[in-house]
Amino acid sequence: DTVMCGPIMPQGGIQALEAMLYTIDRINEASLLPNITLGAHILDDCDKDSYGLEMAVDFIKGKLWHI
């Protein structure tokens, strides 16, 4: 993609991302879901709601599975 983002904004989504990754790790370590391993597909929305929404819709439609 040709979209270039700026620096990471530590007070924004990075905190929610770290919390999500931590939670996924704890769930996988505890074997709460037998024979299932959770993962994450992480994309940068470049601090633009419209870009984030477009990527989410593409993901739901299955357009981003090749990444």
C-alpha cells in the first residue's frame, strides 16, 4: 500500500493493542479454549477513522487474508 503513517502515538491505540496482545497470550497459556490458539491481525489506521473503517470492512469481506 502507498499509505505512509507517522510515528507511534503512545497515548492512543498502542495501549489498547498491548492490552489485547497480553490478553490473547494469557488465554492461550491457560488453555481456556482446547485445540484453539487465538491470534491477531493488526493494522495501523494512521490515526484516521475513515482509513481504519475501510481496512476493517476489507478484512470482513475477506480482502486482507493474503497479508
